[in-house]
Amino acid sequence: ESGTVGSAAAKQGNGSDVSVANNYLVTADDPADLRFLTGDFTLAAWFKGDALNTNIGIISKWESGGSVSAYTIVREDTRFGFYIRESGFAQATATEPTSFNDANWHHIVAWRDTADDKIWIQVDGGTPVSAAFDGEYTLMDSGREITLHTLFLNGTYSGTSTIDEVAAWSRMLTSDERAELYNGGAGIAYPG
């Protein structure tokens, strides 16, 4: 943790809250079950950011320079994006075209589909957006921690935000499962 990360009312109970820019939450180490080197995976979270802070890392295993980067979900230039980088530094980005420059709750689901060689992002249960990505790529085995509320460990791409119901699966979720998580905008509590 850098600075103060508190809790605030969220979609389901309380969520991780940062009220000052450059504060963020870091996992204690590099969890092996969140490396996703090969194969399909899905990330999901509820996000509420201050409309004045447009560039915020939401869930990241990423660092500047790229040598320790694997994946990230960010709000960048008022749009949500999913970035993925493989061990040879090839990168793909799927970006939701709708602008979300507001302080409302948004549900973001991002996934890797190795059968179709694509990565996908879906915001608020809308139409998923994809980008081509060679499914044979192996993601960076970076040793990098997972961060919430920031893209880089130096606090860059951080800002005031609340994040709730963060989850990861080592498979793609079905469209029905994604719809269940969104629940018409009400969300659900993820099993702990």
C-alpha cells in the first residue's frame, strides 16, 4: 500500500477507496495463480472514479518500460481499455469506444480468448469490444505485483477512485456469467 487506502460504500458493501491521487493498493507478492502466462483468463471489477481524473489503472500487473508487464485494465482518456503484453513485447489493446467521463459506477470485464486469438473488454453489460492477439503468446512472467488504483508502482495513472468486487478466473466467462455479474447494473457479491 502506498499512502492511505480506505474503504467506502460500494456496489456490494464496502470497496477499496482512494481519496488522494498517488495512493494505491499493492499485493504483497507476485501471486502465481494471477500470472496467466498461457491460456484464457477473465478479470472483472466495479469502478467509480472522479470525473476529473481520467487516467487511472484499475487492475494492473504492469510497469513502465514494459519489461515487467503482463496485463492491465485502465480508464484512459475517459475510455476503458484492456492491455496485454507477451514475453517478446508484442502488445494488444482492446478499448471501449464509449466515453465514461463521469463519477458513476461502471462494471468492467476483460478476457483473453486464445481460441479466437483475441482479447476483449465489456463495460456495463454492453457490446464486447475485441482486439487481435496471437493466442500462442506467453505473457510476461514478470514477478510483478498486482496493483489496484494505479498502473505503475510509482503512482502514475492513479487517482481518486473506488473499486469493488475485483475478481479473476483462469478461464473465459460465458456471456451469461458476465450478465449475471453485471445484474442489470445492481451487481452481485462475488463468492469469497
